[in-house]
Amino acid sequence: MAYTTKYNNPAVQRKLTLWEKLYLPEIVRGLLTTFKHLFRPKFTRQYPEERWDPPASFRGRPVLVQEENGVERCVACGLCSRVCPPLAIEVRASETELLKERYPVVFEINMLRCIFCGYCEEVCPEEAIVMSKEYELSFRDPSEGIFGKDKLLVPKAQVQDRLDYLAKMRN
Amino acid sequence: MVIEALIKIAIILFVVLTAVSYTVLLERWISAWVQDRIGPNRVGPLGLLQPLADVLKLLLKEDIEPRQAQKWFHWVAPVISITVAFTVLSVVPFGNTLTLGTNTIPLTIASGINIGVLFIVALASLGVYGITLAGWSSGSKYSLLGGLRSSAQMISYELTLGLGLLSVVMLSGSLDLNTIIHSQANGLWNIVRAPIGFLLFFVSSFAETNRLPFDLPEAEPELVGGYHTEYSSMKFALFFLAEYANIITASAVITVLFLGGWHLPFVSALGLSPLVLTIVGVLAFALKVLGLLFIFIWVRWSIPRFRYDQLMNLGWKVLLPLGIVNIVWSAFEKMYLMQ
Ligand code: SF4
Ligand code: SF4
């Protein structure tokens, strides 16, 4: 089956000039192009020493927002756990004397399952779970991949960037 | 005599093996620079110990032999490849004679050979056996296709190679590499006297060494790895070494035939002592080889692979006629211009 593409269709194809058909001059031109690139500034980032500071729109690992008074924003509604495509989130709710009345006793994200889709952040009514800028995650054992509240709670100031970004993009 | 030859073999093997591993590093650097990357720079200062790490990695890999492979041929193929690649170097003169006391040592391993050009051509055609055997004995269709392509390509381009070479032989009137080098001593290198011959030889060297743009036997996008698909560990390493040894050999041969070997113009006029002159010669030779290596690598990272039919068209319809024209031109040049 022969397909017609812009490369073999004579109607579209440009006739090569004699100079181009000679082939060698064009090869030299190509060589000169690559030669110029030998001396261009390099794009490589020397990773462990030079780290990347992601922009606010970056979706790193999801974290729970901790207010100034040390309490998490989450009201344990369970929506994030419900929407999470790979079922990575587990929330167990309980009651509290605080104004918000409910809080999560257990909040776990299995980071080996998380696909960084950001749905949890999108669905949360309290802006309590947001995507951070952290992208360096590695575990030596599968059990290390389950992040409890100790690892998930992050002071609000640290994720202010993302909160501002969400405020800007959501209205 | 024997001891002298053995010492020379030991030195050359050592130098060339080191050079091969550093050519790999050079290739990785240049490929990185062409693509605006940095390249290996972690192992040792500037990444200079990278070849060591590469070799260690290859040594520690498991040697897998496919069940459907022809054991003996599968084993012998990489050995043929590497042997041929290194043997060519035995006739290449990498310097003038070295005078130590009363002894005059010619800086070639097989210094007595006076048909060096024939020897090179003969071995170059042996090289294809390694690849074809590897392709056939692996019992895999990709390898087989790679091997077949290789043999077709080598046979086609050997003609061009020979024709390019013939112009040099005609101009210097000898098959002896030393005579060829001396005939270029006046600074008129063969690249000037036989530019078409140089072009033909250079282009077909790319085909003979299976380098891009003619690396169809390996063509990773279509043939996985070509003839060495089914090879692993040290056997793969031998093919890998052979490929780079071949580039070095080809560069050395081109230097001898077309770039005046160890000669540098105007150096003999400086009135240096013979020993210094010899050392300068060896360095000049190394420098020229290095330059050619750079071009080999540079071309690889600039020009896309030919299609198979394009390759054959170029070989038979363009280069071969050009080769014949070149022979006529060289004869004319020899008869009328060089008197
Ligand atoms: S980012 Fe996606 S996968 Fe990860 S926890 Fe949130 S909803 Fe689940
Ligand atoms: S959606 Fe928000 S408030 Fe609801 S459980 Fe998840 S993090 Fe907590």
C-alpha cells in the first residue's frame, strides 16, 4: 500500500536545484550547523548540585495544608479519597470541638500509587490538599511509600505559592 | 628482530586499546555538545575515567547466548571482527625510523612488508565475515538482516574503496606504504593530488566501518541492534571495540595514504636532530588521526542514515563511475602533470 505524503507527492514536492542535488554542499552545510552547536551554551542541569525550582503550576506530591494555629484545614469529607483514580488516599474521620467539627484521625496517601493527577486538589472543598513542589521521592521499601499525617502536613506558608496560583486560576 | 616486533606490538596494542576507549568517550562528548548537552563528566576529573566504568559494566554483565544460536560461530564472530580491526594496524607506519645507538628501528610492526596497500584491502574485506557470521549464527531475523545488509554494503563499497586507493597507488607508483608516505614528503599530500580519490576513499571508509550515514547493518530504529542484537557482555564489547578500532584504523590508513603520514610540511627545514624529528613525526601522525576521528564522529551526529536503496544507488551509480573517472584523471595527472 503506497501512501501519498508530502515527501513523495510530486505535486507538492519542491524540485531540488542542481546545487542541492550535488549533495556534498548540503552535507557541508549540515556539518557547519552541528559545528556551531558544539560551542553553544549547554542546556544540561547538573542535577544533584543544581536543583530545579518548579513554577507554581507544577504538580509535585500532594500535601495537606496546616493553618497557622497548627490545625489541618481538612474536614475529612472524603471527596479526595473518592475521586482519586488509583485509590491512593485513605481518610478516617472523627469529630472535634473546633469550629470545623470534623477532622481526619488518619490521612494516608500511598505515594507508590499516586499518579500526581491533582484531582484531589481540584475536588477539595476546603483547599486543604494541594500539590506541592516536591518531586524527589524514593523509597527502599513499599511500606515507606505510605505517607501519614506526619509527612503530609505542611505549614501554609510553604504552599502559599500554590494557594495563590489556585486562587488566580479558579475564579 | 622478534623481540623488537613484540615490544612494538605491545606498545601499539596498549596505545590503540586506550585510544579506542577514549574514542568512545570522545564520541559521547561530541554527541552531547552537538545536542547542546554536557556529556559524561562524573567519573573522575572531567569524566576521564568513564571508559573504565564502561568496561567494568560490560564485564559484569551476564553473557547470554540464545538457544537457537550456532554456538561456535556465535562465539568466533566477534573475535574475527576485533582481530581484523587490529591486524590492519600492523602495517601502518606511524612514524619514521627511530635510531637508538646503532640500531635503526622502523616504526611499523610488520616493517618488511612491501605490499601494505594490498594487505589493508585484503583484511578490510575479511572484516565483513565477522559481521555476517554474527548475523547468521544468532538465529534471529534482525541479526540476519543486519548481517546480510552488511555484506551487500561492504561488497559494493569495497569497489569504490579500491578505486580511490588505486589513484594513490598510481601516483606514488608503489604498493609500499612507506614509499607512499615518502612520495608526499614535499608537502604535496595526496589529498591535493587526488582529491576525488580522497573523497571516494573517505566516503567508502564510512561504509566499511559501518558508521552513520551508512550504518545500515545496525540501524537501530528498524533492526533493533542489527548484527549484534543477540550479543551481550564481553562478546558485545568486542564488537563495540571493533567498531571503534575500525574507525581508528581507517583514520590511520587515510592519514598514511592521503594526509602525508607522519610528515609535517616545513618541519624538516628547522634542522632538528633525528630523534626529535621522529617524535614530532609520531605526534603529527597522532594529531592527524585525531582530526579524522573527530570528523568521523562529527559526521555521525550530523547526517541522517541513508535508506537502503539510496545507499546502493550512491554506491553503484555515483561513486563507482566517479571512481573510474578518477582513475583516468590520475593516469593523466601522472603522465603529463607530474613530470
Ligand atoms: S494527585 Fe491524583 S493520584 Fe495523587 S492522591 Fe491526588 S487524586 Fe490521588
Ligand atoms: S477533599 Fe479536602 S477536605 Fe475532604 S477529605 Fe480530602 S483533603 Fe480533606
